[in-house]
Amino acid sequence: MPRAVLVGLKKYPVKISVICAMLDSGGSAGRLRKDYKIASPGDIRRAFLALANTSPIIEDLFNFRFQAGDLKDHNFANLFITALELTTNDYEKTIKEVSRILNVKHEVLPSTLDKANLCAVLENGKIISGETNIDIPKHNGNLRIKRVFLKPRAKAYPKAIEAIKKADLIIIGPGDLYSSLAQILLTYGIPQAIRKSKAKKVYICNLMTKYGETNNFTASDFTREIEKFLGQKGDEDKSSSSPFAKARVLDYVIYNTETPSPKRLKAFKKKHPELLDLVRFDKKPAPYRNAVSGAGFIGTDLLIKSDDIIHDPQKLVKIVLSLL
């Protein structure tokens, strides 16, 4: 669950449990994971900071990134979480202490503490190993990803499963489809728990496609892949024009319909060259329907009013709360 959703939801009287990806292999978090043989602190740091209720100085401190020397590019919060984990040798104590310091009233959980790597099989048969090599492709990023897997298999953190079982609403995304969300949804125990849950299940689709991961993807393509990770309830009906003819796991898919100005889009893509195009449907689809709930796609303007092409927290939260 990204910052936009967390920042918006934490202002309301709801209990939030965030399940974080733990297998990042690049950047500050990846370096610490490799050097100290620990779980990656990157995603869990972002969740803590999104839910924090602390002074601006402490928040700035935890967001601080070193610019020189041996610590160059390391984030202070990543170092802090790593030091706590090494000191306590108990991840549950680490989580509790970070929550206390940042005055987090909600639950932040790792998806797994197992040591595994995210791998991708490309359409030419080549296997890419490591989250960062999928996130920032050194190979030809125009090659389609056929499937992703964890090596070795990782088991879910028990409290993450408990949180899924207790949930009234399960939100997946937005986030990088293969290099981020797949880490969680491929963890053994998590898709099984989501399938069994009686909670409403919602996928928030990305705003833009990403080079090397989702080139030319439509909202329908994103949804199909999420359903594959979750495990489809019924085989696709080949005789229907709808790609979602039979009941699946998801109840709702929320996607953006707003088109920003060309100038705004160009400026954003200049800052983020890895992002390609706005996510759209390739054609007006037959409705995505869950045969039991009658749920479907929810398309609306999800963008902030100006500047970056990012989700507006209040717009997302309004929809999410309406589903409860």
C-alpha cells in the first residue's frame, strides 16, 4: 500500500495493517541487506514514515540521505532500522521500537523474513535474478516478462497472515507490478490467505506503465497479472469477449481516467524516464464482474490537481471508504 493511500487513510478512524515487500536488492536497502544478511528495510521504512505522527525534524531526519563518503546514498532510516535489527536480533522488537519513536498508531509488517531473491523469466527465455535488475533493467527492457518467481520459496511472516484474516478490506497496489507487488504476492501463504478471506479485495491500478516491466500494459493487463498471483477462482471463459468472464479473487479495480496536459506529462516523464505512458484500457472492456458480489471496475479522476502525475490521497480514500 503506497504513501498516497496511507497518508489519506491514517486521518480516519480505521485500523491499518501494511504488509511490506522485503526482498529489494538495489539502492541503500539492497546494500544493507547484502552486507548484513538482513531483511530489506526500504519498503517498511516508507510505510513507517507515511504513517508517522511526529515532529517535522524527526521526519526529516528519517528521510535524510547521506551525500558523501562511505555512507553515500544511504538513507538514515534504513541505517537505523538495520542497527535496531542487529542489536535486538528480534524483528518484532525492531518494529515495535520504530513504531514507538515515530508514534505510529497502525501496524507495519514484513511480508517475509526469509532470504530469497525475486527472479523474472523474459520472453526470450533468459532469467533475471534480483529485484533491482527487474526494476532497473540492464537487459533489453522491451522484452516482455513472462513470469516471476522467488528463489528459494519464501514463507509469509505469521502476523501478516493474521492481519489478512482479520481484514474487512484488502487493498493491493498501486506499485511496481513485478519488482514490488510480486514480492509480496509470491510469498507462500499470502495469496492463499487473500483467497480465503471474506474481506472485499481491491486493486488500485498504476497511473503509468514502466519500462522493462509493464510496457504497453492496459488496466486489464495489470488486473490479469494480479489475478495470476492471487490464483484465479475459475478458468477464463474462452468463448466470451470479456477477459474476466468468470469469478476471480478481486472484487474491485480502481483506475484513473483523467488525462493531464501534455506539458505536465512531458515534465513528469523527464524526471522519471522509466515511466512510459498513462495506463488506459485498450478498448472499452466488457465489465469486470465478480459473479458473487457483482463488483467491477471503478474509473475516475485520481490525479492531484497539478505538478507530478501521482495519486491524490483524498480521492483514493474517498473511494476506499465508500467500499467499506
